[in-house]
Amino acid sequence: MEDELSLGLIVKESLETRGFEVNYCQDGRSGLSSFKEYKPDICLLDIMLPIKDGFTLAQDIRKLDARVPIIFITARSQTPDVVKGFELGANDYIKKPFSMEELIVRIKARLSDNSGLIEQQDAQRSFVLGKYQFNYDKQVLDFQWKEKKLTHREAEILRLLCIHRNRVLERSLVLDKVWGDDNFFNARSMDVFITKLRKYLADDPEVEILNVRGIGYKITY
């Protein structure tokens, strides 16, 4: 999504000549409609979009998809703008003016990162969390000689946290994958499950599940 028509068309045509399929929108409202319809692999957003600005659009996209990479293409690169963009779920910033070569390198890097995360989510079934061992398939958490049997949802949440170790796990992603709906009651239920997991992991102070205000949770160990 790009509000400058000439630049937007240049980027669109340049990407298409390199084999990318591009859906170009000039305002945030049509951009969100396009996202819902086409479910793109990556989003390039300008901050200064009419009707719905890029920050708001990124926030709306994150409610629908926690993993799709978002790159801001913008002349607004002051620290507060960059911080706000990352807090809303952006993966990268590229400042105007820029070269197409730089943009393509960044797009490919973000697509590669996202593909690797999806493969990891599908493949990894066991984890070592400090002094704990977690077997997702058996739904068991071991601490030395103590074994804790987890419920299905406890195991699902803990696995998502472990896959995202030292990175923020968005609440919307957990609610979508574990509950299938991000309504208020499911969100409150998830908070209860997080509290339970913290208690299960309390024997090793090096293992922590941290709140990231307004975004989600992060496990560190």
C-alpha cells in the first residue's frame, strides 16, 4: 500500500518484472479489504496512507494474521515512529528514497524468516527449558524426577511459547491456533492458562513467562 501513485506504480511494476505478484492499493481501507481477499505472503505499507493510516492498517492486519511479514516504506523514520511501528507488529523499515535492490533483499529475507518459522512450528516436538524437559507429543513437563502431565491446551500454549523463545508471542496467534477465536472470554481463559504454566515452571527461576503489554507473552530461559 502506497499513497504516492507514481512511486507505488514503479514499485509494483519493478516487483512484477522480478516474478512477484502484487496487489497495489492507494489507501488503508482498500488495503485491508485486499489483505482479507488475497491473504498475501508479505505486506509493504506506507505510514501516510489516506482514510486509514499505515499504523492503523498494520494493527488491523496483526489482528487477522500474527505471522505475515510487514515492512514499512516511509519517509517518517524518526525514533518514535520506528518504535511505534515495531510495537504494532512491523518486521522491518525501509526509508525513502530507496533502491529496488535493497527492497527486494529485505522482502526475500522476511519471506525466508517466515517460512523457517512455519517449518519449525511443524517440526519441533520437544524442548529443554532450563532444568525442564517438555515433550509436546506426550504432553509432559519433566523437572528432575518430577513429571507434570499437561492438558492439551497447556501443551499447545507452552509449545508456541518455546518456538518463539526470547521473542514476543502475539495473543492473537495463540487464540487463533488454540481456541480458534479471539473473543473476550477466550482471552480471559488464556490468561488463566498462562498463570498455570508459570506455576508449573516456578522451580527454575531462570525460566520466565513475561507479559508484553498490549501484544502478548515472551518466554525466556
